Amino acid sequence: MYSAWGPDFEHLPESPCSSDSSFDEDEVNRRIAPHWPSYRNVLKLRGFRLETVRDVKEFYKNCLQNDGTNATTPSLGYLRACEMKDNDALCPDAGLRDNLFRGFRICDGTRVMVKAVHIYSREYDVIRLLCTPLLRDDPMNHTIPVLDFVEVLDDNIVFIVMEEWSSQLITDTPCCLSLFLAALRQCIEHAVFMHKHHIAHLDISLRNLLTDYNGHYAYIDFELSRRYTGTSNPVICGYRGTEVPPECERGELADPYKVDVWALAVLILRACKLTGYYIPELMEVIKPMLHEAPQHRPSIRHVLHAFDGMVSMIGDRHLASTCPSSH
């Protein structure tokens, strides 16, 4: 048995997380690895096709034809697909985790990423909230567009179908400072948006930031995220995200929002290193975000205010300058 609804999400049923407390929290929030062939027809009925061996062969064939420099060096992905004899068989990407699968929207060929999560998981609860009509159109909401949710009730699985975006931080080469700062501002702004709605991402990092190649950036991977409705001073213990602040290294109880502030500062530093930018004014914004004592770190809203103030002080000529180096 499964249920599904279209991309408007106007009449989403009540989240299981909000109505059922008879489940093991560790179990439902554990990463799952579905047997994808068992669900390809369910997804097809909703208008999505999982990637097959034929798809992979055609993709790499086109790449080789369009890029003469690689014509004699086929990728490992292409060679792996060629080893499979059934062109209609599903072809998982070895570079993806087992809970992710590439695919297409049948009606127009749009590339999608399908993620399988437990129906009672915090991740599903958070993404559903971010996709509700009230929140999805807010310009501060920089969540990757979700095209559909497909619940398989008998298996307690939901497939989150998203647009496939790129992990490449800056797609324009060379990149001017204004574009770089605009990307960073979206990262900060979305954190402000989440905190406003009592959500801590808890795994802010460059690897969880994607772009659509058109100047839009979005966070992904809400596996560790938590909602703190009705809790004025939430704390977490045993934090295990990508960027770990000092209080978590020490095993202390931590303010989840200040964990996000720390992680966002590290993201900005890594982005500067990646692009070759060193902006002294930006370093002054980041410095308090990395304070050893979390209570002395600014709120994410104050970070956005400081960032905007910093940008307003930079001259137009400087903003138009291109990155000095590439890494």
C-alpha cells in the first residue's frame, strides 16, 4: 500500500512523527537502504523513472562525444554500466549512498534525485514542514525543490523526489566577489529561516550545499536536523555532524542553534579557501561565530545583519573584482 500527492502539497496528511510515539527513535532515524527494484513501479506511477543501465551508457556516450579530451578515457561509471548486460536494469551510482538514486521526471526528462527515508524520521518531518504552502514560497527558504513525496505505508518508507542540483560551489569562472557573497548570503539567510521556525540543521557544511547553476543555493541532508517547538532552550548531546564545535568535542550539552552558527562559520572559511578569496571584512564577521564559548557567539540573525552591513561597506568596484586564484 502506498500513498502519494502531487507537487503542490496542498493537502498533506498529518505527519506521523507528530501523532505517533510508539516507535524507536534511533531506529526510524537510521539511514535506510531500500531494495530499489522493488519500488521502481511505484515511482513510475507517480511519474518518475529510476536511472537504468541504458541511461548511464547514453549519458557517458554523449559526454565522450562532446569532450574530445576524454574520448580515449571512459569513466569508471561508464565501464561499470557496460559490464551489465541488461540495459533495462537499474544502475545505481557507486558514488551515492544506498538511500539515494538518480532518476528522471517522465513528462519532461528533468533529472531528479530520489531519497528514501523512514516515514517516522525527523528528516521527513522537517522537509515536509519546509515544503508546506506557508513556508515554501518564503524567499528566505533555500530548500532544494521537492517535486513529490511517495509514501509506501506497508514498508514505512517515503521517497523524497527532489530536483538534481550540483555540488559545485561556484559555476561561473572566473567568479566576481558579488556572486560569491550572494551565495554566502543565501547560506546565512536559510539558517535564519530555519531557526525562526525552530529548526536546527545540525550538519551545515559545504558537502550539504548545492546549486542549480543559476545563482540559487540550497541546503540538503536533514538527517540530523531537529525541530524544537515548545522548547525555549533546547540542548543536544553526542553531536556527530561534519563540523564539530569545541563544546561538542568536550562532550558537553550544546545549544543546537549555536552549533549551526559555528558550522556556518567553518563553511564560509572553507568556501573562501576554495575560491581563493580572502576578505578581511568577512573575517571580522566570522570571528565571533567561532568563539570558544557558545554563549558568546551571535545569533544567526545577528550574523545576517553583520554580513549585510559588511557588504554595504564594500565598494562596487571591489564587488566586481574576480577571484584572485582558484583551488
